[in-house]
Amino acid sequence: MSPRRFPPRTLHPLHSRRTFLAGAGALGAGAFLASCGASAASSERPVDGFANLTVVNWAEYLPLDLLPQITEDIGSRTIDYREEYVDNVSGFDEIIAPQLGDGGTPNFDLIVPTQWLAGRMIDRGWAEALPLEIIPNHVNLDPRFMTNDFDRGSRFQMPWQGGMTGISYDPAETNGEISSIEQLFDTTNSALRGRVGLIGEMREAVGLAMLANGDDPARPTFDAASAGVDLLIDLAGAGHFQSVVFDDFVGELTSGRLAATMAWSGQAAALQLDSPQFEFVIPDEGAISWFDTMVIPKNAVAFAAAAGWMNWAYDPVNAAQISAFNLYVCPVLGTQDALRSLGGFEATLADNPLIFPDTETRNRLSTWGSLDLDAELEIEARFDALTEQIGFAN
């Protein structure tokens, strides 16, 4: 295989989730409850004149050597790109709520939460309506990302990248193939006992447990979600989980501490490029689909520059560079053709089912629905307590 045109991903996280999750609570329950009932309103904002742009994103989601090109292309004087978004718990408690909850001016102009948290921001009026007149590449947004209930038509957010949460494992360590959540949760398999990773995002971990129970995460009820948490608690009590993982599941697998784990598709795809013996599967019962999405916060200073960033990212040629780096599901139409035109390694990615899932795969994915806020916060609190009990990967 040809060498990558862009720098390979580092297969270990730049930040520890443990630091941010400890004591974070159930996604700032008090702040969320206090702000219930606020509605998103389109703001009258000037769209001319670009300023210094500050972007807060997850680590390793963008090749940093593209930043000078982006700065020049969008006309921003500078771009302060911060890889400070570690997870949605700390993202809300440490960044979003403190700066937006009181209606003040945030110190960032673009942030990339997971879609359900973007929905909460929109509901509370913490997101600016997009100035579509200066985002012409909005037309390149894959329609499959535009049908969510919290923002139909994508008027307040634009997906950065999507992903699938399935199972990654080493067949040499698991006593054979794993093709189902039932097998991942099999406490009679001595090769798995104490060597399974639990993904640290509640909607994905509980969603997989719900699928194992025969329930639908896309239409969750409190009872079904509670049963999913109960299943995970029982497995933890049996000593089945070794640790709670995020993108650090890669290091846990390659070190042999984990034999199998709930896993994110982009990290799994990067792992397979370096170590093809590791498998990634969409379980027989299905997998969880999600996306992280760009939001301009209310009262953002560099409003037009943030829109320029969005427009840049939705040019298929630029999106191809992003996809070739992070290997997650691309939301931008035309990117496959752009990858093919690059040739070499990039061209092979155009047919990678983890970046461009086919219809059969998409039909096996579920995106977490939503419970009422009180119920969701209760499920979050129970899950957070469970993760603290199991412990985070070192």
C-alpha cells in the first residue's frame, strides 16, 4: 500500500479522559434543568468582515498542517485551533455551559460536540443560525445527515465527521471470531473475562446493551435504557470489563490488556492499516451510528469566519484531505470522487466501508433517540457511576 500523503494518526489520545470525567456528574444536570424551555432563535448577525477564528475540536480530527491553507482560503487573520474537546461530559461542563449559560460572549467561535449535545445547545438557544448565504457548500451535505429531529435541514449545525461504534478484537486472543454483542458479553468465554473494553460514551455503550436485549436505541424508553444499564452493571459485577475506553482502546488492544472492546470505526480503521490482524465488526444485532457536528455558539465574535470554516470543510477536495487523515464517516457529497482523483493510498479509501458505509451496513445502524431530560440525566448518572466503578484505561 502506498504511504499516506498526510501524517498518520497517532494511535493514542492526547488527553486523558479520566481527568475530565472524574466528578463531572451527569452532564451538568442543574445547568441543563435551569435552562429548559429556551428556544433557538435565528440571530441578525453581520456576515461580512472576517476576524480571528477560534475553533474547539476533538484531538486528531484534522491534519494540523492544513491550518495555514485554511487560514488563507477563508480570509481569517489567524486561526486558534484548540484540540480541547475531550468528551461530551467535560465538553459541556468545562466549556459550553460556563460560557454560554449566562448569555455572555464565548471565547471560541466554533465547537464540535456530538449530535445529541448539539441538539441540547440548539434547544436552549445557545447556537447561532447558520448564514447559509455565505456557506454555499452546504448543498454538499449528505441528506442522510439532515433528517435528525433536533435540526431538520441542518440550519444550526453541519456534521464534521460521523462514526460507528461496533466491536474491535484480536482473533488470536478471543478463542475465535466475534460477530455479535452476545459473544462480546459472553461471561463463559474465559478468553474474554476481565479483558473487554466498555466505551465511555453512554449512548453508545447503553445503546449496544439495548441491542443485545432486543430493544431499539433509536426509540429508547426509560425502562429499556435502564435494562441496558442493568446488563452492563451485571457484566461489571462478573468482572467482565477490564476498563472504560475512548480512542485509547487501540493501545489497550495492541498491548494485550484487552482481547475485545466496543470501538469507534475511525480509530479501528487506522489500527487495521497498521495491524490488519485486528478485526472490526458491525455486530449481528446492529451497531450505534453517531456524528460530531460543527456549531457556531451564540454571540460568537468571528461569526463569518466560522461560517467560512464550515464552507471550506464542505468542499469535497478539502473533505477528502480530512477523511484521508481521520478515516471516519464522511458527510460531504463528492468526497469519494475527490479521493479517487488523488490516487495512491487516498484512492483506496474511496471504497473503505468504514468511511463510506453501504446501504446494507447503514440499515444495521441505530442512532440514539432521546428520552425526556429527567430520564436521560438519570441514565447518565447511573452510567457515570458505573464507569467510575470499572475505572478508565491507563
